[in-house]
Amino acid sequence: MSDAIAKTAQKTGTTAVQRCIVPACAATFGIREQIYLCPRCGGPLEIEIPLELLKSVPDLRERWHARAASQDARDRSGVWRFRELLPFDDGAPVVTLLEGNTPLYDAPRCAKYAGLTMLRVKHQGCNPTASFKDTGMTTAVTQAKLLGARTVVCASTGNTAASLAAYAARAELQCAILLPQGQISPAKLAQSMDYGAVVCEIAGNFDDCMRLISELGDLPSIYIANSINPFRIEGQKTVALELLEQCGWCVPDHVVVPGGNMGNSSALGKGFEEMLRLGLIDRLPKISVIQAEGSAPLAHLFAGLKPSEFAADRALPDEIAPVANPRTLATAIKIGAPVSWKKALRAVLRTHGSIIAVSEQEIADAKAIIGRDGIGCEPASATTVAGIRKLVAAGKMHAGESVVAVLTGHVLKDPDYVGHYHRGTLSFESVTEQGTAKSGPIAGAFRNAPEKVAATKEAILKSLESRR
Ligand code: F0G
């Protein structure tokens, strides 16, 4: 396409553009411009897909569904089979590990625990690198290839790094990851080493790593794959489409996700919104975001909103008060200054959901209950079930409503946490109101410690009897 034609197409809304989400700015930029924030006002960018054009495509839902049975690599990816909604041409050098297509399970024990008749969980831990990040990394790394980047980088609490390392390896790109030293689960670190990334352990926390990333982003040969990158969000939004497909296009009342850097909640909001605008659904689910108490800047902001600020079309607050020293054993979401908070807040306000925080004890017990359903997940993911329980108790969710929790990472992502919980040695250092640190054990309500059993049949049977 010539530049002139591309510009006209851009103006008439027939091609995807990058658009600043700040309503007073709303500047647009070409899809192949390597930018992460609005060059005009510094606001966050999002991809605008020409949805009007798609409205004339017949049987989109049937087309997406049929692709699941095809042998084409793009069709077998749970992201690229929705490619009509992705900002790439047919000839794009797709970098895929066949991500997506993750299960939606019934979780009856979790439902009972939370006070619901039924609860379903969408297990994004069943992705190639065992977290939801893969659905966004396939599109971000494809874009990196298109832009001719030499190196892809990210700051991470572990999962983004593992995912980027894997996709960069597939794409034969150099990968550098910035991790807060000593604050990453060894299992996630192991993945990044194995996939061949340059692992930089930074003396600081995740927010320090994120600051360094924005400095590196000035270099054209380096491409940032954190969720400020709107191409990440494009891949991750397909989870909403896949979920709707699994629900027979019957919209759940609530979709609940953990909140860290806030890319996931932003992406789901965008996915559902686009389905509504295409007329493929007739309402939006309420999106609720759950944070860990010690790392909950957006839950604090949300709790402080005045009733008049809850209107979806109100201008978003300009600032968020960061948590200077975020704390939680759910290290994946140990983040004090989330970069995508505006997009996430917008999605929650538009859908009339909630943003709340849950305690370490609540996360730990919810995680064990998810395990008892035979599903399992990492600690950050369990904020969902803990949050749902709290929302039900607060009357914000009702027993008979349809609720989906998005589990973001696999149980094996953090085996140390699991072992400590079940052996009764999980301990958390919190800060008292006086500002002093206080360390205390978490008494798990659903502990299941291994026991030493003699090597005889009788001893084994006795052990089984005692646990009936
Ligand atoms: N759950 C898990 C397992 C995560 O790894 C993350 C984020 C989240 C939830 C929160 O998602 O940031 O989109 O709100 N992990 C990032 C990382 C920060 O570096 O792996 P979010």
C-alpha cells in the first residue's frame, strides 16, 4: 500500500491505527510506528480496529469456530484464529507457539467456598509457557519482527519474562529481561534461562525495572514487550472472544481477573467491548479486578472515587498514588505503580465492575481450594476466587449469577509457596499501622502436609484410614 493510500485509509477508518486513549488528545498514529506512549501528550495508546468494515463479514463466529479444526498453524493458535480483529496483514511473519485454546472448567468446590451456585474458571495457565502472557507475546513478538527489531526487552515479575524469552527464541531475536533480584519464583527464572534470554537481575523492585525499560525504549533496535505495548493487548483481548465462544456467546454476568500491571484487565475490557460494537453480544460482563492488599494502588483509588466519578464516560483521574514498597507473597502482582491502570479503570467503570483487595490469608486459602477442584494455579491467580468470595459477601455478586474467574498462571509456577502453605510454614511480613514490619505465619485452613509413613502396607492403610 502506498503511503498516500495508507493515509486515506487511516482517515476513513478502513485500516487499524494506534490511538491515544486520552479523550482530549485522541491523536492517531500509523500501525508500524514504533511508539509506546502518545508522542503528542504522553497518554497510553491502544489499537483501533476498523470494526465497521468487519460488520459486513458474514458468519464471523462460525469462521472462527471452524478454524479450530484446521491444520494451519495460525488457525491452531487460539489467538490468530481471531485474526480479523488483529492489526496484521495476511503476510505477517506470525511467531506462534500455538497459544490460547485454554480450558474453561467448572469449579464446584470453589463455587461453594465463594457462596455461588456455580463458578467457572478459564485456565490461562494452560498456555505454552504456563501463563496468560503467551496470548499477548505472540502478537508483540510478531510486531517486533515486522519492525525489524534486534532485541526484545521487558521488565517482569517472572511470567512476562518467561513468555517473552520463549517467543524471542522462536523468532531468533535477542531477548533481555529485567527482574527484581530475589523476588522471582525460581520456576519462572528457570524458564527464562532455558529459553536463552539475557537475564538481568536488578537491585530494586518491579517498578524500578519498569522505569529502566522506558529508558531503553528510546533505542530503535530495542522493542519493549511489556503491556504498555498495545500489540500485547491485541493478542490478550482474544481471551474474551475465546471465552464467549466457550459460553456459547452467552455473556457471563461477571468476569474476574487479578490485577498487577493491569494489562490483562485492559485487554479483556477491549475484547468484550469490540464484540459488543460488532453486535456479536448484546451486553458486557461486569469486569472486576482483584489486587493483593499490600500492592493495591488501583483498589485504593477505586475505593476513594466519589459516586459522580463512577459514570463510565467521565474523564479518568490523571494520577494514581503508587505504593512505594509493594508487598505480597503473590510475587507476580507485587507491583506498586501499574502502567496500564487507566485502561483497566476505564474497563471496570464501563462495565460496572469492582476493584478490591484481598489479604494474604484469603489468597492462600483460595489457592488451596482451587487445587481441591483438581485445577490449581499460582498465588496471584487465586486472588480471583478470594475476591469473588468477598464480593458475594458484600452483595456485589449474587449466588445465582454466572461468574468466570480467569486463572492466570499454572500451579507449578510457584512450588515453594505451595509447599510452605501445606506444611504450615508460609509466613508474611506485613506493615502495621505504626509503620513497623511484622512477620507472621499464615495458618492455612486447607493444609495438606506430607507425612512420614513406614514402608509397610499396614502403615499406609492406617494413614489412609486416619485421613478419611
Ligand atoms: N497473574 C499472573 C500469574 C501474573 O504473572 C500477572 C502479571 C498478573 C496476574 C497480573 O496481570 O499485570 O496484566 O495485571 N505478571 C507480570 C509479569 C507483571 O511480569 O509477569 P496484569
